[in-house]
Amino acid sequence: MPQDRTALNSIALNRRDLVAAAAALALGSVLPGQAFAQKKIVLGFSQVGAESEWRTANTESIKAAAKDAGIELKFSDAQQKQENQIKAIRAFIAQKVDVIAFSPVVESGWDNVLREAKAAKIPVVLTDRAVNSKDTSLYVTFMGSDFVEEGRKAGRWLVDKMKDQKGEVRIVELQGTVGSAPAIDRKKGFEEIIKADPKFKIVRSQTGDFTRAKGKEVMEAFLKAEGKGINVLYAHNDDMAIGAIQAIEEAGLKPAKDITIISIDAVKGAFEAMIAGKLNVSVECSPLLGPQLMTAVKDIVAGKTIPKRIETVESIFPMETAAAEFPKRKY
Ligand code: GZL
């Protein structure tokens, strides 16, 4: 009577399993279905808010990249308030996350909470925006754009556009959030370039807080004060430029023709405005930091050394290139 084949098979299977498991362990690999529980990395992320198209794309990039990387993401939206970010960071410390990352809404006021993270031995990554702390041991790396260079790119484009302009070039400026790194640095880079020629004059400059609504409101005030005396609008982001375009049209003027408009981010709304002939140029500021952040988080947890500064490479898009570029855009 042939022995019970099923029983024979199951013994063979078990033996084979044992050999395979031993080999897998020896090789450091893990068999499907026998994955040994590896603790998931937990990342606490405090986001500025949801103030602009750029921020939305940045949040989407971080959430998608965490999922792809198998990292557990604890995400907090600070609604553009520093006190909410500080609260979130303290909560991450209490939860003993593996790494904390955040985009600081403003440059200053972070030393105390970052010292608390350091005391708790939780590494911190700055994404998108920097802090102005003198103690650079309070964070492992700062990854994001060079905002001063973005401002220089905007200035160089304007100087070239106006090279044959003889008279005064009167500029109004919509600044980003007061005290934020992008607002401080984009102003600095732009002024560094235009100061070479005294014909360029910034006649009005005020914050629009990176939002469409505030950008429109402030541009309405500029138009009321300056009438037809505005030649150029320099907006620190596309959302404020798009709000300002509405105000310019409601004032009976032609955006990008009566008033040359320069902005920064190069989000979808900017390409749509350029294709419609209402925005002259947008300097790229990529929000797609998610994959780089997750790589850095994994490297930090693995004990690897990472550069103190990881800079995103970016371009500039004048309206003449917008239609061709738009289909290729990822945000
Ligand atoms: C820049 C980012 C800025 C964007 C704005 O990296 O911090 O914040 O330019 C966003 O659109 O609100």
C-alpha cells in the first residue's frame, strides 16, 4: 500500500521549507510569506499649511513617497502658524518617532524645540525652507531650493527684457509670508540683480502671504495707489500672481502686456496663465521633495552620513515655452 502520498509530500515540503529558510537567513533575504517583522520607520512631518498649489503638490509628493518607501508617516498641517508646528514637533517627540522633518513657516524661533528633539535623540530634517539657527547641529540636513538664486533668475530675466527700455521701470512686489526664507531670499536675489541699473525702482512692496486671495487684495491696493504708474509686478509665488492678474483685469488693464508679470514656482496655474498670455515668466521651484526626503530618512536611520545641504536643481519658463513644456510638467 503506497504510503499516504499527501503525508509524504507534506514532510518533503516542510524539509524543503526549513532548508530554504536556513538559506534565506544565511543570505540575509527573507522568503515571501515568512517576512520577519522588521520595525517600520516612523517619520513625523509638520507641513506649513495648504496655502498654495505649490504646497499641495509638496504634500502629495511627501505622502506618496512615504507610502512607496514603506515609511509610516505622521502628518500635521500647521495652517501657516508656527505655534502649530512647534506643537506638532513636541507631539512627535512624545511619540518617539524615528525622524522628524518639517518645512519651517518662518526662519526664526525654532532653537528651543529643536534642542528638545536633539535631547530626545531624534534626528531632524529641514525640507523646502531653512531656519536661521546658529546651531547647525540642531538638524541633520536642509533639502530644498536656493531661493536667492530664484530671485536672481527673476531679476536677470527682467533686466534682459527691459534692456532697451530708456525711462524708469516702476516695479510693485508681492512678497511671500513675512519672515519666511523664500520671501526674504527671493527679495534679496531680485534686488541684487536690478540694483545694477538705477532705472529699476521697486515703488511698492507688501506681503500677499503666498495666497491668491491676498495677492489680489494687495494688487488692488497697488493699482489704486499707482494707477497706470506700474510697469512690472514681481510676485514671490504663482498663486499671488494669479490673484493679481484678476485685479489687473478688473482694473481694465491687460496682464503681461500693460504690466509685465514675473513669478516663481512654475505650478500648473502659472502655465495656464502663460498659455493664456497673462503671465510673462515663472521661475521653477520644485515641490517634488518626497523621494529625496524618504531616501534621506532611510539613510539617517541606517546610520549613514548625508550632506548638510541637498539642493534642488531648477529652471525658468518664459511664456513662449509654456505650451511646449506644459504636457511634461509633474506638478
Ligand atoms: C518655496 C515654498 C513656497 C512656495 C509658495 O519652496 O516654501 O511656499 O514658493 C509656498 O508657493 O506657499
